[in-house]
Amino acid sequence: MKVRLHSHARDRLQERGTTEEEVIATIERVERFAAKLGRTGFRCNFSFDGEWNSRRYSAKQVEAYAVEEDGGWLVITVIVRYF
């Protein structure tokens, strides 16, 4: 499956604490849901066991919001939650 990241999503990866590889893995996994503006949301939990913004977390959840385009997905934005 072809997955591309919009420049907005790519710019947000580091500031939100995820990688392009994690975003692609999120798209390739099964959990998907309808989102606003005709987009599709994808969600995946990852083991983290690290520090983010001076707090320790054991896992993180990556949500990618994308549109279907040319037989693949264009990721518009990414949200990360730590827990």
C-alpha cells in the first residue's frame, strides 16, 4: 500500500514525538474510522517506555488522518497521545 505524508504531517512528526515508520505502520494496521472533512482516521498503540515532555510513559497512541488518493493514502496530519 502506498502511503505519502503531506508536508504539514511531515513537519509535525518530530514535535509530536513519532516517526514516519510509525505513521506508515498505523495506516497499514486495521483500526480505521470516519473523520471530519471526508478524511479517514487510523489509530495504533505502540510500546514507548520513555520520556516525553519531562514525563515518563509506557505507551503512545498514534492517530493519522488521511485521504485516499491514487490508490494509496495521503496523510494530512498526525496526533500522538502518551499514556
